[in-house]
Amino acid sequence: MTVDEASPGHIPELIGIERARLLETVGTMSQADWQRQTPCPEWNVLELCCHLVGVDLSSLSWHRDHYLGTPAPGGLSEAGFIEWIDDLQMEWVQAARRLSPPVVIDLLTWSGPQLVAMFENQDPNALSADVSWAGPDPLPGWLDQIRELSEYWIHRQQLLQALGRPSDPRPDLVAPILDGLRWAYPFRLGEIQGQTGDTVVIAISGSYEVTWRLVATEAGWEFRSEPGERMVATLSMTTDQAWRLLTNNLAADEKARLGTTGDPRILGVVLRTRAIIGSPQ
């Protein structure tokens, strides 16, 4: 699998848009809202926002200042790495519980422009990104930027859910996010050796409508504009179902509503594919 397409938009600008929408959301919350439980089982609204502060500070330290204070232990399996990073995030949030909502808002307000400036200075096409859910090899920097954007956007959807507000499906952000998250599919489909020309079609409808065609080649599964000789599996879902499925945010009853046809083995991989560091749920 090669991620050789152009970046789906100017990602630093989109990160700025997402931060403005996050600050708009938290700026309208009551004191009681900060204590509401989020879809993240361990975190209420304040704790989830503290996590976002930690993501900001870690990104600036690593990408801008080239400082990695907590390197992962060597030799970890994928499951071991997931456990390690979950523990690291919980450690930060537990310490950050001392921060008040106004302090958290101030920190998010300060760090947003810092992130945008940092990503503006990166070469989006340089093979410098480590995105584990898209493959083991270095990938273009824009995919890492999409990964960062998607984390902020997804957590804002979780905040909206906690507040009892509708999700934000505006295509200016959800379209490039899904165009980035889709790169988990060819990597995970590599578990199955398809015959050349086998085709998997994933159709998305809603605020962002798109059809992805994954075709088996001698080099692996690749996105193609046209299908190959044989259709072996199809998956149809809405925009909302798509981002939720790819990020472990889709409820079991919603999974049952997804439209699927074809080879159960291939469908099993497609339905288990996640564009996050985490085990499928």
C-alpha cells in the first residue's frame, strides 16, 4: 500500500477551524456541563478537555521541539503499545484534574495557533509520519496532520454527545478526515491475499458522499477509481456511521444496520478496521 495521493486539503488551516469550533463549544458550557459523562468511559467533559490539552502540549514538544520525554518501550506488540499509550494518557488526565475549566480553556486558546504554525512549517509530502494504523512504513506528513485533526474533531463530537447536542457533520472537516482515515483499509486488508482484480466497494452517503474502491494487486490492496474484475465485498454506511465505525464510536445496534454483501472473511476485516490506536469494539 502506498499513500501517494495529494493531501485532501490544507490541513493546518482545517486544524485552526476545528479549534475555533471547539472553543465555541466549551465557551457556552455551564459549570454543571463540565461534569457530564462523555462516551469515553473514564472521562467527564473536563477530563476529556484536559486530554486535549495534553495532546496539544505533546504534539508541540515532539513535532516542533523534537523532544520525546516518554518514548515507548522497545519490542511492544500492537496490543502492548495500545495498553502503554492508554496508561500514559490516563496518567496525564489524572494529574490535570487539578486544572479549572477557565485554565483549560485558556490553554486550548493558546495552544491552537501554536499547532497551526507548527504544521504550517512542515512539508506535508515528506515521508516523515509514523501512523501505525495505516502501516509500518514512513508515510507523508499530511496523513499525520489528518490523524491529529481527526482526534480533535472526534473528541468534539463526543463532547457534543455528552452535552446532548447534535453532532457536527459539516463536510468541510468530515470530508478530509474520512479521506485520511480510509487509509487504514488497505493496510488491514493486507491480512488477506486477494486475487488480482478482487474489489471491495465502500459507499458512504450523507453530508459527505463518496465511494471507495479497493482493488487487489500483486503489491497489495490499493484504492482505484474503477473496480477490478470481481466484486468480492461491499459495505454501505452513512457519513455518521463511517467515522464512528472507524474510531470505535459506533453502537452495536448501529453496526447491525450497516449494509454488507460478499465474502465474510473480507467483510470481517473491513468491519474490524480502525483508524485509531485501539482494539476494535
